[in-house]
Amino acid sequence: MQIKKMMVCISVFMLISNSSLIGQAADKKENKVDNTAVDSKDKTASKSEAKVPIVIEGDELSFSEETGEVFAKGNVVVKQNADTLLTDAMRGNSKNTEIWIDGKATLQQPERELVGTGTHYNYTTRLGNMNHVTGLVGKDHITSNNLEFYPEKLVAHDSTATRCPAIVPDYHMSADKIEIWPGDKMIAYNAKFWIKKMMIYSMPKYQTSLKADKEQNSPFPRIHYHSGDGLTISQYLEYPFDNRLSAFADVSYYSKHGFKPKYGFISTQKGYKLELYKSEEENSDDEWIKKEPELLFTLDPVKVGKVKAYFTASTGKWTEGNISGWRQDYNLSFKRNPIQLSKVVSLNLGTGFERIDYGYNNSSNNILSFNTNLTAKPNDRLEAWLGYAYHGQSGTSVYEYDKIDSNSEINGGFMYKLDKMNSIGISMNYEMDPSNFKDLDYTWRRNLHCLQADITYRAKRGHVNVKISAIEW
């Protein structure tokens, strides 16, 4: 039977779920590196979901009800939900729920697009592979000689990854094997890190987070100049022992202060994370604190409607000059999804409560906070913001490092893109109680392709800051 278009229905392709090629299980918090089977939770979910057919289009199509074989040739499009496969020719079998594509194929899914050859995929087990792959997974541009599909992850062999889209990227990572849990994390084995064509260092195993709400730590050196610190070179490294425990080090060298490292262990569990570390840290007012050590508990964000709740708790020994003692901190905060007031203006709201206990003098401080911020983006060139923050305190800190200087403050500013390579901006901070124009900063931002340089003059302090970083990592 030959037709121009066919719908391969549930009874034909034996679809037992509406999963995509690499599955929807990437959002799960618990990952197993060697898990290749569909777990019972997936099976239960698939039975309750609406069963979605596959639609195959092509210039020439044929199907055998007896053998289950399916053939398509010429401008072939295979669709299921938001997943699309584009190719010139394919063959499949409805009884085995498998497809094969010998030539070039393009896989398009939300936030990912992969191009490769020799594609094989089984819709029941959600296992497959693709050869000689190039493409995009989230923000990462990847290449791989062989890419394996699993329900919860991708495994790329002889692979590279970068967030610089150039043919010869400014920086990239290569590895014998890279495991990617989309939207969660990436682990690379025998990883090498390159700037242009020069390798700068290597690690037997490297891990980084891919979570959207987590600040990304670049594996490439960061360069910073500050009038008070001099030249600073920093490097973040993370080594996973297993799927939950890893060691990390954020090594920073200051020409005026020497080495100021932060290092420790991270244990990522289902629903929360524990960090045990030692560090010497500097705040925005050029004040330093030594944590020796500190234990930090972070609960995964809990979303209720349009509001996210965050909770952290920490305990550790803090030292600042002659003041030294144990400090406990409990912080609960809430943040609402942005409220779109118009096409160009959005409003952010947040509130929280924090309790801090100081062992140095057995004092405590209860802090009730509220903040709001208006952001306007009238076009691709201009972004402006205006915010207000309030902190109500029952006491005060024994350390200058975390002392709140003003209960109420206003901050605002703008950034304007002059052209493709240059932007300028002004930001200010005004303390209302007591009245004090604390900061007025002027910034020139220079795009260096996949790197970015910010040069800031802090007029109220007479300081100059220069920061160079990988903007796309």
C-alpha cells in the first residue's frame, strides 16, 4: 500500500507512551548513570497519559500490515507531539516500534536540535543512537562521534561542548564521554578545556549544573581587576565521586591579597543539597570574612501557583579580625513570577524572613525583608530598572561583612546597546535610612565575541573594576 501521507496509529506502532526521543524524564531529580530501563514510575505515567500517534509524511510511503514494515522516501517528516525528525529516507517496524535512518537526519525538539547519520530509535524502550552528531542541547553546542539516547539522559562519545557558536570557538571542552541530563547536569570523563586551539588544563572527571535557576560556574578562568584587590584570576573546578557527591574548589589569586580559595564538598540529594566548605570571601563593600568551615543546607525551590519558596540553613565559624565565633542562619523567602504590566514593563516581588544567631556574644537578629523591582525593555537596545528594598531588623550583626547598612534603599539604572559590540550603562544605589547616596557606577561593556569585558568606574568610591568572563557558559 503506497500513499502520500499516513498516520501510524496506536494499534500500528504500539505506542505505549507519548514520550519524546530522549524522554520527558529529564526533569526527575534522581538520576542513575547506568539506568537504561523504563522504570515503574514511567510506566504508570505512560498508561495514564493520552496515547499520541506518530504522523509520517513523505513523497513515497509504504506499509505492510503483515510484517509491520514501514518505508518512507523523499522529504520525510516524522512527528510526535513537539518532536520532529527530518530526513530523505527512513524505514521502521511497527511490531518492534523501531525506526532506522541510514543517511542524514535532523531531530528537532523544544530547546534542542541534533543533526547526524545512522539513527536508530525504539519508541517502547526509548533507547537509540545517532552517529557523527552536531547540534544544540539547551545552551550547549555539542559534537559527538556517537550519541546514545536513554530515557533520562544523553551519552555522547568522543564529544565536545561549548556555548560559543563559532566554527572555531573561543573556548570549548572535549571529552571521551559526556553524560547530559537535560535541564539538570552534565558529567564529562577525561575532560580537556581549550581556549581556541590551546589546551589549558584537563580533569579525569568534571561536573557542572544545567539547572535554569542555578548560577553557572564557568570551567574557564575568570579575570578581574579591582582598585582595592588588584588583578584577580579565578578558576572553578568540580569533581564528582558518584552521582550525588562531588568535591569543588574555586581558587582565586589576588595580586594584593594572595590566594583566597573556597573549597569543599557538595552532596546533592533528592529535594535538597548540602555543602561543607572553607573559604575567604569578599562582599561588595570590600569587606572580608573567613569561614572555617561552614555547612550549608539548601532546599530545592517549592512552587505553589505563581510563587516559589526558598529555604536555606547554615552553621559555621566566622572570623573577621578579632571577632570570631559560630554563626547560625535560617532564611525563608518567597518570590513571585514576574507580573507583566505591559509588553515592555514587568514587575518582580519578593519577601522573606531570616534569623541569625551569633555565638560571639550570644546575640541574634530577626530580619523581615521586602523587595520589588520594575524592569523595562522597550527595544533590543535599552533595558532600564528601578527597585526598592526594605529590611526590618530586631538587632544588628557583630560582623561588618553581613551588616545591613540601611533599612530602606532604592536602586536603579539602565544599559544601552550602542552597536553590536558596545554597550554603556549607569547604576545607582540610594540609602534612605540614613539618607546617603551610596553608589553611582558607570559601565562600558565590550562584546569580545564569546567573551565579555565590563569596565566600571565607581564614582562614589573612586574605584575601577574590570571583569572579563565567558558570557555564554
